[in-house]
Amino acid sequence: MRELDEIAKSSNLTVNLTGNSLLCNCENEHFLHWIVTSTIQFGFHGNDTCQTRFSKTGRVLMSQGHEFLLVLERNCRSYTAVIVLFSCVFVIMLTVIVCGVVYRYRWKLRYLYYMTKGRYKGYSSLKTKSEEGDYEFDAFISYADEDRQFALHDMMKNVEREGNLKLCFHNRDFIPGFDIAENITNAINNSRKTLCVISSNYLNSYWCMYELNIGRMESIYSRNGEDVLFLVILENCSSSNIPFSVFDIIEKKSYIEYPNDTEGDIIFWRKLRDTISM
């Protein structure tokens, strides 16, 4: 079209379109606009028509091109707006659905990601030990930094030493240089049990809740539904602050409360050692 316009600048150019079947639709709007507004003379027979869905008869005379072009432009603008609106709504709905699915299965996706990453990196612990039941640790201890005295002193003394059990503590046993999430997944996968020391500090800690949820995923996807997650209730927490995932574990009776008295301590530590040894 540009070349023909250049020729028309230096000479009288006529293009005979008599007998040609034209479509007057939105796809050809630019072409029809060029025919109507160009300095080129276009020849049509008096009865030549253009097929269109914007006319009651389904056709429009080419001699009425100027008037019909206005109708076409108006209809095409509204048609384009509908297409754009529909596309935007579709993209938004698809995004909401995808985000909803990803959010719902976020812990499963994270767990599977780090498990797969570990296998590709060739961690022997992820490949063989958990599958054969030969775990490096008897239990992984998940606790908030504010409760490290209870974990690193009391549990290490009463469970690891007196019970002759090997516990995994992130302060002591995580591999330096590895991603935190990767270390957590590897430690949980390589421990027979996962013990979570529940307190208000624990519930407010992102990484503590991360460890708890990865422990849940371990039970479901790597241990054939075996209950490997156990809670140690160190302090009473407001029910409004307890997530559903923690309530679900409590309802299954997979927890023990810390008594914080001399007589109760003896029974508590014995039960805890027995739970880990099961």
C-alpha cells in the first residue's frame, strides 16, 4: 500500500477492483480505511458490494464506503474492547486459580523441590538412608532460638545422653554453606522423628513453622503416612495464635506437655525417650 501511495504522488493512479470480493470486517479495517482515504482512484462497478456482518443484508455497496467505514470503526472499537476485557478477565482468573493452587500446596511444592534438588546433588543421606530405614539421627529437634536452653541443655542431657539417642540440632549439626531450607529438609529426611518444641516464640518464628510443615510433608510423602512428627508443648499458647496445622497434630494426640516440676520431669523425659525410640 505504501508503494502505491508513492506512485500516486507523481501520477494519476487508478486501481480497478471491479468484481473483486471484499470482506468488510475488523481484520480488514485498516485496508478499507486506506481505500477510502487514499489519493488513489479505486474503480468499482455500481453494484459491487462488500460482505459484512455489520449490515442487516450482510452486504454493503462499495459506493457507500465512506459512510460504512464510520460504522465499521465504531463496531470494531467495541469488539476490540470486548476482546481485551475478556482476555484480561481470563488472565486474572487464571492467575487467581494458579496462585490458589500454589498457595494450597506450597509446603508440598517446597518439600518436593528440596528433595529433588538434594537427589540431583547426590546427597547419599537423601538417596539411601531414609529409604532403608537407617537414619543418621533418631530425632530432629525443631525449636525457637529463645528456647535453646531447653533444647540444647535439657534435651541434650535427658534425651541424648541418658537415652543414648542421637539428636539433630540446627546449631550443632547443620552443614555450613548449605541453604537453610535445604539443611532443614535434609535433616528431617535423615531423622527417624521430628520433635517440635512448641511455645509462643516458636509459633511466631517463620523458620520454626517451616520446619513443622516440612515435617508434616515428610510424614505424608516419604514415610507412607507414618506419624513421624511429635510436639513438645513447652508452654500454653492462646488458641487464637495456634495455626490449624498445629491443632491437627494435637487432635491426633501426637504431643506431650512439659510439666516443669521435679516429679513430672522424670515421667516426661522417660516418655519422650520412649517416643523417639519407637
